[in-house]
Amino acid sequence: MPIFEYECRSCGKRFERLVFSSEDPTINCPECGSTNTQRLMSIFACGGKDPFPNVSTKDMGSTSTCTSSSFS
């Protein structure tokens, strides 16, 4: 049951939606009700305890870390 990010092409509202595999693929905008929505590409978010508590980010060099950003 993944959570997907969407953007409404009619009003520009960005929102998240828990999508079940058996669910109708039509996603309505919670702001304006339009079905003209687009699923956005997302990257994973990390939560919980720090997996490397004794490692400084400067020690990781150019290795990226998990973020909650999205691409559009």
C-alpha cells in the first residue's frame, strides 16, 4: 500500500494519496475535485533512528542521504 504524491493540473495543488492495488486509478484533487492529476516522481524518506550515529556527514563525501524532497 504505497503512498504516492500527486499534483493537480487544474489548480496546482500537491497532495499525497494511499493507493491500494485494487483501487480505481482515477485520483481526484482534494482541493478542486478535478481528475486531471499527475503522479509525481518521489524519492524515499528516511525516518527513525540515525543508521550511522558515529559518522559525520563530512566523512561520507559526496554520498547522498535520504530526504523527503520530490522531483517535478
